Amino acid sequence: MQDQVYIEALSVETLIGVYDFEREAKQTLLLDLTLEFDCRRAGETDDLQFALDYDALSKRVRAWSLEQTFELLETYAQQLCELIHSEFGIGCVNLKINKPAAVAGCAAVGLHIERRF
Ligand SMILES: Nc1nc2c(c(=O)[nH]1)N=C([C@H](O)[C@@H](O)CO)CN2
């Protein structure tokens, strides 16, 4: 198995949705991210510079999300995977997006994608 770094239920704010009321205010999305990353060098050296810094990545995802405006979760998901690949060098991004406020009468809806680069 490849090593993985993960972040669960990362709360981000973004302007997302197809309906008029969704174009007026940012909504919360909850992200589960699993990122393939070889952790051996970090484990051998105890040095953060050789690790995938999940704190830095979380901050970048939050800041990026604040700037975006998409209609579909699919577009948000695709663009986010491309960002994580291009800025953090991750070859495989597994992303689950939970949109808690989207549909009445259920806990959440969303999507789950994986992109290999
Ligand atoms: N597959 C998708 N279906 C829907 C989306 C979406 O992003 N992907 N979005 C909406 C609305 O924005 C919805 O979340 C508002 O309740 C509907 N279906």
C-alpha cells in the first residue's frame, strides 16, 4: 500500500450552487482528503520539510475555497484536485465533498472522486 496523508471533515467556506439563493452567500463544505505521499523520508529524518504538511495544505485549501465561485460541486472538486497536484506535487488525490445544507431531510449530499495525475 502507498502511504497516505489524510484530512477529515475540513470545513471550508465557498460560493457554490446552481440556484439564485446560493449565489448570494458562501456555504460550508466539509472535505475528506486522502493524498498519496511517500512518508519514508519524513519518518527517517523527523523533519517537516520532508513531510506533506497537512496544516499548510489545509490552510491553502481554505484560502483557495474563499476565492472560488462555481455552480457545481463537480467543478469545485476537479479544480481542487488540480490545485493540490500542481502546488503540492501529489500524484493521487481522493476527495469526498459533503454539502450539509443542500438537501432538506438528509444529513448531507456530495460527491467522492479520485484523480491520478
Ligand atoms: N451532481 C450535482 N447535483 C447537484 C448539484 C451539484 O453541484 N452537483 N448542485 C445542486 C444545487 O446547487 C443544490 O446543492 C442546492 O440544494 C443540485 N444538484
